[in-house]
Amino acid sequence: MRYARPGQPVRGSKTGKPIMALFDLLGRNWALGIIWQLSAGAMTFRALQERCEGVSPSVLNTRIKELTASGLITRGEAGYCLTEMGEELFALIRPLGAWSMDWAARLDAPDA
């Protein structure tokens, strides 16, 4: 299994610039969704799968391995949770949630 790591080739970057490695990782199916769901607190595999709209167990397992290897999530007694780096990343992503709601409302506006 190949993980997105800075300094190694990733989609869009032969040199693996850190920002491109991050975009590669976050652009994978369910990666952002898992981070978003875990921002609410620790969850078991089954609970996380349900919160991620029934993502297949194999995809969820693969993403958990990638996000763990990337230092963004970990598994504790209560289940999977964000690491300190994962929480820092989520703090940067959180404002996009509010922006996306405004964006959706503007697209739905009659004069859009």
C-alpha cells in the first residue's frame, strides 16, 4: 500500500512537495469525511462507518491506515480519534464548512 508522503512522488507532483502530498492524501475517497467525523470525538470502526454514510469496510480500513500513517488519526481506548496534528488540520478545514453552506445557498438563490 502506498501512502502519500512529502518528498515522494504523488498525484500532481513528481517531487512530492508537502502541499501536493497533503492534497493527494485529502483527495482520496472519504479521507476528509473521516477527519470531519472524528472532529466530533473518538469513534469505533462501526460508528465511523455509519457516520460516513455506510462507506465500505475495505475503503474505510484503507483510509484509516493512510491517515494513521500520516499522523492525523490514532486509535485509543474509545476508538479512532484525531491526533494533535489532525486537530490542527481540522481547525484549518472547519471554516470551509460554513463557507460551503453559504456557497450552496448562493447557488440556490433565484438570481444565481
